[in-house]
Amino acid sequence: MSSFKNRMSIAIAAAIVAAGLATAAPASAQTAASTSSTTTAAPAAKPKRTPTPGQLAARERQKKCAAEWKEAKAAGKVEKGMKWPQYWSACNKRLKGAT
């Protein structure tokens, strides 16, 4: 019986140590993440560039396709199994061809 108790107390101690390490790891990861984010935030002082006409057109097409997607999805007119990326691809091609 004492052999069983020894093994059981070792297993319990190991579980306590593992639990302590598991809860300590995210804190150290957060500390590392916060220090790296503060070091990368400094170079962000660059002025923003204005979007190109092509980028502006792509954003407009995406907004139009998103509105169409929401309407079609609510009306149940979206093909079964189709996800947003497939819909966006088809809609984007359609709108590009319309111009």
C-alpha cells in the first residue's frame, strides 16, 4: 500500500507542477508580446500613402459584393456550400467585366 501512496503523491505533485507551468506560460507570453508590440509601434510614425485608383475601385467592388452577399444569403439564394471567398471571386469578376 505504501508504494501506491508514494506513486499517487508523485503523480499529484507532478500535476500541480504542470498546472503551475501551464498558468505561468501565458503570462510570460503576454509579457513578451507586449514588449515586442511596443518596440514595433515606434516605426509606425510614417505618413499613410493614399490608395491608388485601382485599390479604391477594388474596395468599392468589395462593398457592393458584400451587400449583394448579405441580401442573397438572407433570401436563401446562395448556392449550397458557397462561402464568402467563392462568392467574392465570382462577384468581383462580374463587376470588373461590367466596367
